[in-house]
Amino acid sequence: MDYLRPFDLAREHGISTQAVRNYERDGCIPVAERTASGYRTYTEVHAAALRAYLALIPAHGYALSGQIMGALNAGELDAALTAVDRGHAQLLRDRVTLDAVGQAVEHLTTGADTAAHAPAGTETLSIGELARRLGVTAATLRNWEETGILAPAREPVTGHRMYGANDIRDAELAHLLRRGGYSLEHISTVVQQLRTAGGTEALSAALDDWRRRLTTRGVSMLDAAVRLGQYVALLGIAPPLPRPDQRFETSQHG
């Protein structure tokens, strides 16, 4: 068997030999064998593991990639596939949220949803009315105000909050982004950009950038799947795949 040095694995990816040792320590690649003098010796299995892990990172992020590789290196194929499924499910949720926010921006631009989603003229909503419209609690709206997402006016005599059309717009966009998993700090930045721009240009640009990132992540998932499949094949832990003719029969009767 041909053995590889840490330098050989590192050189292929332009990383340091210390990084290779760190990946081994963290369970992202299998533990290396040692020579009598204590030097690490790697094999093509280790090289395939490193290729798979580095391909997984832009697709699934560091944490999930580590979980996937850790499960595979422990021989837990189903656990690894479940982690991969979580990554794909998150990408789908992000796409659904992006489409929802994009529709909201289009409505704001065209005014198509004014009657359905925003009060006409100078009409305002109380905190309770806005909370019921969004399906959230009044405490949530107050929390959004503390983080700069909302900035309602106050009734001069009572001091009660008054939410106008722009406040409702901000609240609806915040609600959509929150469902997409965005932090309150990020949402506040987006809303502030929208207010500063005086329109939807800044938010539209942010959504375009978001879509590009999702596309890049999706393509990265395709590359990661190839590398991961090659590594699983070398490990020999996957059940045999059906022959092409059997796959066709399954698809016809499935």
C-alpha cells in the first residue's frame, strides 16, 4: 500500500500540514496510522476524506460538515445522511423564504398589496392590532423595537404606540425574515437600509445577493455529493446500489 505524508494531503489543497493534523484531531478525517518513529502515514482513504470534508464546507458550513464526516468515520452512514438531509432542507427553507420576501418587496414597489396589508391614508394600528395581524405577541413587537427594527410614533396624551403604514411594512418584512432564521441584528440592518434608501432598492439588492449565495450553495452541494459518494465507496459501508435496469423498474413501479 502506498502511504501519504501530511505534506502530500496539505499540498493538494494549498493548506498547512497543521490544518491536516487539526482535521484529524477533530474527527473530520480518520485517525492516521503511525510509523515506529511516530510519524503519521495517510492513505487514499484519508485523501478522499479530506476532499469530501473541504467540499462539504461551502455547501453545509463547518458545523454540519464536521457532523457528517464524524458520523462517516464512526461507520454511522444513516446519521451522516440525516445530517446531509438537514442541510438540503435548510436550503429549501431559505429558498421559500426568499421567494416570500421577494413577493413582499414587489408588492411594496407596485403598491399591489396596499389594500390587503397596509392601512389606508393616515390610519394607524395599536400594538395589539398589529400583533394580531402578524400572529405574534405584543412582547415580540416591543423586542423588535428595542433592536431598532420598529420605530413607532407615540400618541401625545397616552404615550401608546401608533403603527403607521411604514411601520406595518417593516413589521411584515421582519416577520418574513425571522421565519427564515435571520437574526434580529441582521433584520434591523436590512430595515434600516430600507428606511435610509426611502424605498426598496437596498432590500432588492440584498435579496439578489441572497439568491446568488443560495445558488452558489446549491452548486456546492452537488460537488460535495460527488466527493462524499467517492469517500463512502472507499469506506465500503454503503449497501450495494441497484443495477441501472433495476433502478428503472423501481421508478416505473414506485
